[in-house]
Amino acid sequence: MFGRLLSPIFVFGLLVVPSLAQSQDNPPAQNPAPAGSLPAPDPTSAPQKKVWTNDDLPGGKRNGSAATDKRDQNAHATSSQPADAATAARIKQDLEKLQVQLDEVNKKLKSYKEFQDGEAVSSGARDLSKGYSRTPIDQQVAQLLDKKKKLEAQIGDLNDEARKKGIDPGLLR
């Protein structure tokens, strides 16, 4: 057993220790260069690549890239053509329909929340136009919340469309 442990140590000593001793005996050659001078280029190395700066580019100095400049110019541009009245009327009508649906959803959500809190939500009269639902209240609330998110997204899309077409937000109210 002792012989098995010695053989790896012996191999390590034969291979690694002499190479360490050689690296310590032969320190790397240093070129004594006077202060402030550049070291002489090594003829075996690849030539140095040029580093470009803003001073090397034509057109003088710029604060940012060309893409940034174009975006800044377009960001403050206003629509040169007036908004189409028919498009504004259509978007306003669609927004009103969506707002009515959103108000109904909010009303139902409020009613369901009151019911879950134990408050009386019935006025005593029976609404014959609406039937009974066996779906649990929490599932109905989740469905209404999904519908609310969709309606709000549609309203946001219509507002974005109007903004892109240059319609003043005051015309949509």
C-alpha cells in the first residue's frame, strides 16, 4: 500500500519540480527602456490595428450616433395633414361602445364583490331578463376580470391608432 502512494508522488517530483526550477532560474528577459519611450515592436507579432476616434471621422464631432439623431428629429415632428373627420368619428364611436361595455363589467364586478363580502345586493325585485348561473362567483369574477383587461387593451389600441393618425385626444371625448 505504501508503494502505491509513493509512485504518484515520485512521478510528480520527476515531472513538475524540474520545470519549476527551470522557470525560476531563467527569468524572462526585460528590455531596459528609457522612460517615456515606446517599446520596440516585435518583428514576429502582427501589426497593430488602428484605433478610430471621432476626430478621425469626417463631418466633425457628433453627440451620439446617426440613428439617435434621426429618432430625435422624428420624435418632435407633427402631422402636416389634418386629421380625417370620418376616422375621428369612427374611433370616437368605437371608444364609446367599449366604454359602455367596460362600465357594465365594472358594475357586475362591484356587485359580485359586494355579494362575496356578505352585503345585500338585491333590490327585492327579480330581473326576468337574466337567468340563474350555476358558475361559482369566483370563476365569474375571474371571467369578468379577463373581459375587463381585453376591453382596456382595445381602448388603448384605439387611442394609439388615433394618436398615430394625428387625431387630437380632445376630439375623442
